[in-house]
Amino acid sequence: MQAELIPKSTLLDAAQMARVIRRMAGEVVERDGTNDLVLVGIRTRGVPLAKRMAEAIEQLEGVQVPLGILDITLYRDDLSTIAPQPVVKETKLPGDIEGRLVVLCDDVLYTGRTVRAAIDALLDYGRPRAVRLAVLIDRGHRELPVQADTVGRVVPTSRREVVEVRFPETDEVEDEDVRLMTRKEAS
Amino acid sequence: MSPETAVAWHRKDLLGIAELDPDEIRLILDTAESFREIAERPIKKVPTLRGKTVINLFFEASTRTRSSFEIAEKWLSADSINFSSSSSALSKGETLIDTALNLQAMAPDLVVVRHEHPGVPHMLAKRLKAGVINAGDGAHEHPTQALLDAFTIRRRKGRIDGLKVAIVGDIEHSRVVRSNIHLLTKLGAEVRVAGPRTMMPVEVEKLGVVVAPTLEAALEDVDVVMMLRIQLERQSRQRLPSVKEYFQLYGLTARQLARAKEDVIVMHPGPMNRGVEISSEVADGPFSVILEQVEAGVAVRMAVLYLLVGARDGEAEA
């Protein structure tokens, strides 16, 4: 039985999101500069996040940072428990990542399992100088020792809740936003 | 949910193309598209099927198909074991049912099987908990070959719907043809077949294809030509007066190929008999996609292994 999700509150609207992403971009550049920098979005919603961070970096520094897309399906640790198989999509990295500084971008950091899979996937393409993690929302409840280097917003949640990040590219919305949803058991 | 996730794979086995619906075929082809990229990596391995066991059971000789499956299994990190008829109890008189029971005892996740008799994979599928992939059963079906052919066509032409496809050669004894006819007609292609009368099955039209009287007629204005192997080693009953005559009537030469569309592609499931069904000039020429087919084979087989393991695990959960 599928529990219904009802919106509880809006965590970030489009304008707030733009501000948060600009700050995240600034932090990335401040820490690591733009030399050798590559932004890699984790499918699905890490991809529009990475794109917006790259745009913000271009505005800040006038530098175009290469963008990549990582599909982690083949690296998941729950393939035997989810059926049917999730659809595998393509990974597209901008050239060689050997010796570069890779910032993995994802919308929500939760259990940490996606990030574990993403690091494994990334390392199969080469040996970056360093890998960082940038997430828009950190909602807690880690199951693995994973931490983000750049966080948009820390949101304490309960496990019953869902953090929903929406982008026009990936969801049927006009403006991006982040909402906190709560499960209502269907009666 | 995005539209491409709308279809899910639920079958335990891949026994033939005949029973698949067009959406299932597209799902395999789309999935294969994503697996293609693995071949371009410096480290050609993903951990997806770690801890899964695949048995390759080849009762009939095969180099190409077996190695293609083996590479696909290894790139997905599955553990694979090979049984082939020349090197095992398969040639020592064990019955098929005993073989099946023995396999079952080894608890494999998937069994890839090729056999000279049609229906053997189906029988194993009924007896085994493992998913069964038909890697060719007699003259019946060879689903992964048809899938890799379709994958190659789609990459080159962007579609299958509305294409004109000619299949030429020994139509009657080819499992490749049967699977391809099912697949291509299901996806909306117009299929013509041509070949000597002795190699044309009766009522082949019932499969939804047109029989062309000559090679020339078959090639007229086509987008795709599939040449079939003449199985010289199996020509015991003399279906051909001579190899030379066959080449004259049905061999694909550059001059014949000029009847097809300007951007025609030429396919062959291999192994080729140069100078019998195809001239070297065409086989090595600019229209040939024969090596692309081999490349596609690994991606398509990875996709099938991936989808079948998922369906099997899903079943175990339920």
C-alpha cells in the first residue's frame, strides 16, 4: 500500500534556493578554486543542482566549470531488494577525471548510501585528486559515515517525512522549490 | 514517474521474442543503450551482479555467442561457469532432466543455454528456479541475436518503425531469422525474405513477411539488408546445387547492393562465408555494420542479465 504524501511546509522557494546555491558555489570556489574543478551531478536531481552551481561559479569567477552526470544504478546496494530493476541511464563525464577535483552534487543527503555508490562509480572512471560532496539539503539519519563538505540547508526530519526537491527540468513545475512532505497512511 | 520507467521487466526467463510485447523489447534496447558506455571505460567492470552465479550451458558449439555472454557476465561482476558439450557430462549420456536437477543443486541465478533442439530452454525454465536465457535452440529462436541486431539498426537509423528490411539466405534453418522477424514486425518494420526455394519454409508469410522472388527484388529500396550464413557443414541433404551458383543468385555484391537505399546498412550474424553469401567488398565496405553488431551483443546481453536478475530477486521478495 502506497502511503500518500502531503506537503507540510516549503523549506526553500525559488528565490531562496538561488541564494543558497550561490553561497554553495562560493564555498566550493573558496575552498578549492576553479583549477581542475569538475562538478558531477548524481542522477536525477543532482544534475540540475550541479548545472545551477556551475552557472553561479561562472557569474562569480567568469570561469566555465565542466559538468558531468553520474548514474549510480549499477552500484546500488539494494538491487536485490527492489523490484523491478530501476532503469539504468547513461553516465557522462566531461573527459578524464584523473587528477582533477571532483565535486559530487546531490539534492538530498539522507542515509549516505547513494553517496557511497556514487564514490564507487566515480572511482571506476579514474583517480581524482580529491572528491567533495555538495548537497542542497542534509536531512540526517545517516546509515554510513558520510558527510557533505558543502550544505545548502540542514533540515532535521523524522523518517516518516520526505524532502522533495523539484526542478523544472526533472519535475512538472514552473519554479524550483524544496518541500517537506509527510506520509499519511491511506485509510 | 518518467515515461521510460512506466514499463517494468517481470519475466523470469528470456526464451524468445515471440512472447514479448513491443514495450518489453524497447525496455531491453533502452537498458542496453546505458550499458554500452561500459565498453569505453578504462576499467570495464561494474559491481552490479556481484555474488550472482551464471551457468553457460552450451550443448552446441558456439564461440561468438558464448564469449559475448561471458564478457557481459564478467563486466557485470557475476561469477560464471561454462559447460560445453565437448568437455563435460553433457556428452556422456545424461538426460536433460538429470542435467537440470544437477544444475538446480548448484543454485545458479541464471542459466544461459544453447541446444540443437528447439524447446530445451523452455523445458529448463520450467524446472529451474534460475532465470533461463535462450542462446539459440535449434532453428527456433535466438532472442539476444535479434535484440542486438535491432539495437544496431536503432543506433544507425534512429528507429525501426517504418524501415524496409531484407533478410536473405537460408530462411528455414535459421533461428536468427525467426527471432528477427518477430522483433522487426513487432516494432513496425516491413520485412522481406529471399532465398532458394529449398530453404524457404512453407507459409512463411504467416509470420507477417513478404517473400521476394529474387535477391534483386528483395534489395529494391531497402534500409537494412541482413545476410544469413549458409551452413556449409550442415548441407548434408544437398539443398544447394553448388556454392558458386548460390553466390551468383543470392550472394551480396556491391553491384547488387546499389538497388538498396543510399544509406543502407548491411548486417550478418557471423561467422561469414566470404564469397558464398557475401562478397568481401561488401563485408568490409562502408555500408557494413557487422562489427558493430558484435559490439552491440555485449551491451544487449548485459541488459538482459541485469533485467532477469532483477525480476528473479523481485519474485523471491514477494
